[in-house]
Amino acid sequence: MSSRPPIARFRPRLFDALADYNRERFLKDIGAGATVGIVALPLAMAFAIASGLKPEAGLWTAIIAGFLISLLGGSAVQIGGPAGAFIVIVYGILERYGLANLLIATACAGVLLFLLGLFKLGTLVRYVPVSIVVGFTNGIAMLILISQLRDWFGLRIDKMPADMFSQLKTLAEHAHTVNPHALGLGIVCLVGLFAWPLLLRGESKLSQRVHRVFGRVLEARAVQLGARMPGPIVALVTLTLAAWAFEFPVETIGTRFGGIPQGLPAFELPAFSWETVKQLVTPTLTIALLGAIESLLCARVADQISSQPRHDPNQELMAQGIANVVAPFFGGMPATGTIARTVTNVRSGASSPIAGIVHALTLLAVVLLLAPLAVHVPLSVLAGILLFVAWNMGEWREFTPYRLRHFSRHYRLLMLGTFFLTVVFDLTVAVQAGVVLACALFIRRMNALFSVELVSMQPPVITYRLYGALFFGAAARLDETISSVERTPRGMTVVLDATHLISIDATGLDALRQLHKAVLSRDGLLRIESLQPQPREEFERSGFAAELAAARVEPLRATPVDEGR
């Protein structure tokens, strides 16, 4: 039987989806893709602006990266593009290294993501503890909330610093510059986004009241159609029209950025060298790590709510890598899987990657046809949309005292520690520290699971029973047994019942060697019984079995399973 190849096979999910494709599925995918494209429009601009980039950077990332991720990815329904989780990371890299180096770091992260998928490392992301994911997700959501207060209040601040404490200080210093018109638009936007989903529930009192009020003027179907419009689009269009009609003195995309270019972006290759790449190791790893985690977590959510086949994590990472390599050359920002747009895609009836491709083409058509109208969009409205996204992004109920009481101390330590490190320092430090702490806590827990039990002491035989895994974190627990053996009368036979010893490593073997030496020093014999397959293999490979035989110890007795083979 041939072994599995060391690298993953490059096979986009689109190939499998088209095998039994039909007209009905195509029409559903077109409808879902168009819906997601409309939803992605305000989010893409808002994510780019919040990251310190121009709005077109987010739009072209959603178009180019979204198209490539759907075309080449390993999920049938995942939508790729700029994500809220990248806002804080991109803003920090932009402030420290500049735009050109951000594009280089994004492309390098894309190469790294592709290699992770190529060498089948996509499943490793699943080993990141849930407590760490919840911690840094809530931390990023908190940082997004703070970063959007400037535009939401309409404060006169030329440039916001990157770290949280400096941001809070700057906001406090400029609190007297609040623009009431911008704040009013922001409040209406935020409240409207929270209230809008109630219209989707026909049985809700609010929905029924709306139908009673407007049913005399409009047909019921028209009311229902309006209620099913994406909330961010409704907020963007209505509040932009209100600000333009009443000539509110608020900052808009046009006043800050001069609008959005109407046309295709130019291909530009940023100047870089190997020395530059070496200086960008940290931001590259940060983008790649966050992109991989966000993308595969999003794909897992899609698997849970969709009836389509489960995603291929390695293929998904390869597609994410290609998208992040290509998008920066057109002025794009980092891209990954996006949960909100993916969920919208599934609930809109998507059944294949065609929906994601249609989403990208819908955005392209909107940008090419309606770009001049974007100059009127108030930044406070985009800030309100992002505040809503950040609130939904965080799992705040996990921090309530009621929920915390139900978690173990290890879980609470990891989750709260990762959250505070993300807010105070950055995501890279938080995840690194969280993973190291998770490993330390895991070793401690595994150490507690290993034990040595004295079964009987009937001279000239002493019997012990081993439980659990004898590895480097638990080897010290044999010290007491060794000390006891050194105090026994000479000529004793020490029996180790290894029936419940499930695994052993090199450090554990060394501890058993020390026990063997202690037995030999008392002119005794060491007998190990009922070895399981993994410990037996380690004994033979390390030569410890031969050492026992050379000391004229009774042969190792196999387990009943081994004897029956």
C-alpha cells in the first residue's frame, strides 16, 4: 500500500460542485451572490477606511480576493474579502512600516498561507484552543469599537495613534469637538441596524405594526421585500441621502479621500528587496496566522449551517494564499474568510462557489457604475456600521460572571489573558503567549493524570501499577517510587503493571532506566508486565528491552491482544 503524498492535491471545490450543477442551483447562486455583493459594499469600504487605507483598497480586495477565493477555494459557500479582524493589525503595520511594506507583508503572508495548505498543515489551526480564539476575537472587537469612536462622534482628529491607550487619550483630548450632526447619523445608523433584523421576523410585533401602517399604501409583498434588504445597505443609502438632502456639515468619503476612482485598478509591483522582507517577518507571520485562523473558523461555521460537503482546509489555505499574493499588486489589503458574508450567502440559498464569484462580479459592476456617488457617504454612517459589526463579532456573553463560573480556571486564564494581551499589546503577542500558556497548562494537566500505585508488597515481590502517559511533564512523579525502591531489602523483585500505561516518551524511558538502576543496585530484578503497543515499540526501539534482557530479567509479557496475533 502506497503512503500518502507529502503535499496536498490542488483541486478547487468548484470542480466538484459543477459535476451535478443545474439551472435551479445556478439561479439560486446568482440571487445569493448578488445579495452578498450588496452586503459587502459598505463593509469593504468601512474596513479599509478603519484600517487607514482608502475605501477603494477594501473594494478591490473584496472583488479580486473574493473572486479568487471562491474560484480556487476548498469551501462551497465561503465568501472571502477584507475582514474586521484585520483592522487593528493593518492599521498598526501601516503606522509602523508604511503602505509599500504592508503590501509586501501581505504578499509574503500569501506565500506562507499557500505553503501551509500545500504541506497539509491546515488541520493544525484546529488545535488552537477555543479559549484563545474567543479571547483574541473579543480583544479585536474591543479595539475596533474604540477606533471607530472618532468618526462616530465626528471628532476633529487628524490622525489616530495605533495603540489603545494613546487612542483613548486622544479621544478624551478632543471630546469638545463633537459634531452633533455626525453623532446623530451614527446613532440612527447603529440603532437602526439593531432594530432592522426584527423586520425579518413576520411574527414579531414590530414587523406586524409596520405591515399595518404601510399596508394601505404598499402591497404586503413590497413591504416584505423591503424588510429583507440588507441592513447595512439600507442604512448607507437612506442616511447618505438624508445627509446630502439636508446638507449636514459632516465628513464624507469625498471630503477625506476625494472619492473612489471609477475604473479598474492599475497593476503595480512595489519595490522590495530581501533585506526588506527580513524586516517584515513579524507582520507577515501576524497576517498569515490571523488569516488562517479566521478563514478556517469561518469555513467550519459554514459547514455547520450548510448542507454542502465539508470544506478542504488545505485547499482553502492555498486559495487564501493566492488571493493574498495577487490582491496587493492592485492596492488591496489582506483578505480572509468572512463569517457575516458567508452566513448571508448560505441563508440566501448558495450551493456552490458560483455564488462567491457572482458576489465579486456584483461588486465590480457597482464600483464601475456607481463609484461617483460614494463621495456623499458620511464617515459616521460607516463608523456606525463597523460598531455594529464589532459588537456582533465579539462573544461578550462569555465574559459575564454567570458564564465564567462554568469554565475551568485554565479556560478563564487563557481567555482573559489573551483578551488583555490583545488589547494592551497586539494579536501576535496575545496568540503566542496564549499558545505557550495553553501548552504549559496542558502539560500540567497531563502530569496530574499520570500516577503510580503501590498494589502489593509481599517480599520478595513488590508490585506497582502505572496509569496514564509517562512523558517529560510527568517523569518526576517516578522519583518517589525510585526512592522507595532504594530503601527496600536486597534481592527484591519489582513488578510494574503497565496495563494502563498508554504512552511513553524518551524522558519517561529515562525515568524507568533510573528505576532499573535503583533495582539493580539492590541486587533485585525489574519485571514489566502487560505493555501496550506504543510503550512496547519505544522499549524495543530505544534498546531498553535489550537492557532488561541483558540484566537477566524475565522476558516482557505481551498483552492478551499481542498474544492472540
